[in-house]
Amino acid sequence: MSNPIDVQIWSDVQCPWCYIGKRKFEAAVDEFRQRGGDVTVTYRSFELAPDTPVDFEGTPIDYLSQRKGISPEQAQQMVDRVSSIAASVGLEYHYDRIHQTNTVLAHELLHFAKAHDKQGELKERLLRAYFTEGRHIGRADELAELAAEVGLDREAAAAALAEHTYLPDVKADMAQAVAYGIQGVPFFVIDAKYGISGAQESASFLAALQQAAAERDAVGADAS
């Protein structure tokens, strides 16, 4: 395939299903590439809880309980379930370490990374930092350090965060999500034609990629 299939993924770095969906989608992309296709991925910003303070006072269980209006026991059950599903795709979630926070700066940093061809690496690093390592991804100094860990310039990253250079890009992504009718993440837009909501199985992602490729081939055949 001469032109890769374009995939835009709206997600949040503190969304547990986004990390799970990322792994399932990556498995589909690997299979698609083995069959001769190719994919380019761009991550788009979606803030699940823009009203969350940078330093939330409480645990993720407290947060879920308060936000969803459920008991701490029910919140714990939700966490246990998603952690089990994460483990099934090779991810380690440690909710006892997580710092619930505001993610707007993390989204700004992802746009900074995109401008320097490191968005994919940073996305993975932020997710692992949040869910596995208990790093505080709401603080600018911690984010600059994580940027440096994937090969970005720490000082340039810190300056971009301090100046909110990429905040307009975050807002543009959110506006596009509203235009598409996206209400939850992860949400995958394939070749600007197909929308897939949630952490679907890899087979579903692969089928969508193959369908997009087949339609491109059909258009190319008609044009010739």
C-alpha cells in the first residue's frame, strides 16, 4: 500500500480503557502490516475530567466514588475489573500508586511531542508513568522529565508547558471531538470514515483497517 491508513485516536492519559485499547489496536496494526498494509497514528486530546484539580485530595477509589456517585466498594470492584483486563494484554495497573490529577498539561506536552516526531513514544511513556509507576503527570516538572526520557529537549518542553504553547491545539481537538459526537474514549477515527468507540478486540480493529484499505483499492481501480 503506497499510502498508509490514517488513524486519529482521541484519548486521555488517565483513561484505563485507553491504555488497554492501545494495546489491542497495536496488535491489529501488527497483523495488518504483516499482510502488507501500513498505518499512521495521531493521538488527539480528550479530557475526561477537566475540572479535576492538579493535586486531587484522595485516592482513585475516592475519585471514582465521588464522580460516579457509587460506594467505595463498587469503585474498588471497577478498579479490580479493569486491572484484570489490563493484565490480560500485558499491562500492570497499580491503583495504589496513582495520583489522580488534571491532564491538560499532559495533552499539551503530547502536542509538543507531535511537533518533534515523538508523540507515539511519549504517549506510551505517559500511560506507563501514570498507571504502572505512580508518577504525577499533572505537574509540569514531572512532565518535562518524562519528555526528556523519550529523547525530547527538557528545557524546550518545560518552556512550552509554561507558555501553554499547545493549549490551542488541545482545545481544537476537544472541539473536533464535539463535532464528531465523541462522548467517551478511546475513540478511533479510521481514514476519516469509520469511528470505533472503546477498547474493542483486535479483530474488530483489523477488520476496520482492512475495510478501509479495500475501499481505497476500489477507488483506485475505478479511477484507473
